[in-house]
Amino acid sequence: MPGLAIRKGDRVAMIAGKDRGAEGRVLAVLPKKRKVIVEGVNRVTRHEKVRPNRRGGQEGGIQHKEAAIDVSNVALVCPTDGPTRVGHRVEDGASVRVCRKCGTEL
């Protein structure tokens, strides 16, 4: 299975789902599941128990965090053109990611 064109730290836009149109930074990439976790997008609520341990215990209660999103629902954001597809070009023996609209390196 080929790798994903999106990497940790990239700026992406949601193109489908309940948060369509939102933009955020990629916090984590899960290539085996073909999912990404984007900052501020697809926030879910989790109820967590208080778990005592030797260091003082973990806070319980309602926690809000980002859930994983399928990679097909996000598009990489080009600084000049906005959301775009990703192309690849070989320069000096190394493959670089390029914007499909304008050809600039991402």
C-alpha cells in the first residue's frame, strides 16, 4: 500500500463531513488505518473515570479531544491556491510534493 501524501504538521482543509470547510494542522497520521487527526476538527466528548495512581491521580470528568478522520475527507492547503491535490516530482534524485494547481513545492 502506498504512503499518504499528507504528513504531520501540514495544513489541511476538510472537504467532507460535519466540519466541511474548516482548516487545521495535522497532529498525527495513521497510515495503516488511512486516517489523520486534525487540530480543532472532529471534536468528540469522552467521559473518563478518575484513575488514582502514585503521582496524584488523573483528572476524571468530561474530556474533549480530536478524533481520527479518513484521509479522503481532507485536502492539503497550498499557500497560494487553497485546498489542492498533491502531485510528486523528482528533483535531484528525491521525490518532492507539489501543488497540482500551480506546481509550487509544498
